[in-house]
Amino acid sequence: MNIDLGYQNVVVVFDLDDTLFYEKDYVISAYRAIDRYMVDKHSIAQDFCYQTMIEAFEKKQNPFDTLFHALSGTYPEVNEDIATLLDIYRYHAPSISLSPQTSEFLQQLQSMKIRMGLVTDGRSKTQRNKIDALGIAKYFDAQDIIISEEIGKDKSSPDAFSHFVHRFPNAKRFVYVGDNPAKDFLWPNLLGWKSICLKDKGDNIHPQTEQDDKDSLPSIVVDNLSDVLTHL
């Protein structure tokens, strides 16, 4: 492959959930982990808790409330497990993976010497567990993985994005790739970045609702991550 040396002055920063992988995969993994715990502790039939929670999730009901309601008559002691189940959801080692297409895309950017970063809102341990399970830390310098809990600011603040502006003062352009117009694109837009939204194919956790504030709208919408290359 012929490498365009101009790409060495491009910085591409990614969102994590529903951008590099489907957050629903994490949810499924968490419900599976909860199911295993409930089988081991309470001898509840395998898959009962998982099926109860995933059906509630798909109906946009509260999976935890639904599960406790379903078990309260037969297993009243599960009420003592509320905090434990929440911890399992948040902190388990997830069974998730990159799609082959996403893996190939990140490898391609790396081979083009494009600097990459990650900006994600969430708990440190939760997001770090996702990053470890996906095996994506190798694509980023450690200081370019920005997690909201670790810096005390989420995407409603410019801090995470300003980090890259200060770190790469000679960059010709910055690009942010995300999926959620409600919070992903405001500060990249205000900082003069190119903002790219990965179109929801129906599997995203958060809907891509229309935003009244034009500054929150992405400059480009793409169907697939590989399409990002044409906009660098």
C-alpha cells in the first residue's frame, strides 16, 4: 500500500459504544453473567434470568425491575442481590469482540500512520473492561484514551477534545467519529473538527434523535466505518 504522508497530520478520535462495537453486545454479556450468578447462588433455571431481562430490554422496560418482580414470589431473597447484580452488570469482564470490518478498519488507519484517540463517557472500570475485551488498546497511546470518570468531565465539556488539540498542535485536521447526536458532536463542531456520525442500523442503544441545535449535528453521516476513509 502506498501511504499518503499527509495522513500523518490527521487525528481521528472515536467514540466507543455503538461506534466501535454495539453496546447491546455488552448488555447481552452482562445479562448472561447475571444469569450465571443467579443459577449458582439460587439454583434458578439456567437462562430464566437472561431471557427475562433481555425481553424486558427489548420492550424498553427496566430489566432489573422486571427480573425482581418475576422472582419476588418464589425467591424473595433475591432482593438482597440488587447491589450485587448491578455490580455484575457494570464491572463484569464482558464477552464482546470487534467485528472483522472494524478490526480491519482500525488496522488500516494504523498502517496509514494516522494518530487515533478514544473519548468515551462512563465508569472507568466498565469502559476499561470493554477496551480490554475488544483488544483495541493497541491502536491508541495510553494518554489518548479518555474516559469521563477518569477526568471528571463528560462530553458536555470540551476538556476531552481539547486534550487532542493541545497534544497535537501541528495537526492539520481533527475528526471525531461517533453515533449519538445528543452528545457526541457539539464540542468537536465548536472546536472546528470534522464530525462524522455512524448511522444506526437499528441496533444502537440510544436513538439518533434529531437535534434542534445545529451545532450538535454531525457534518457527515456514513453507513459504515470504512466510509470514514473517504472523508479524511
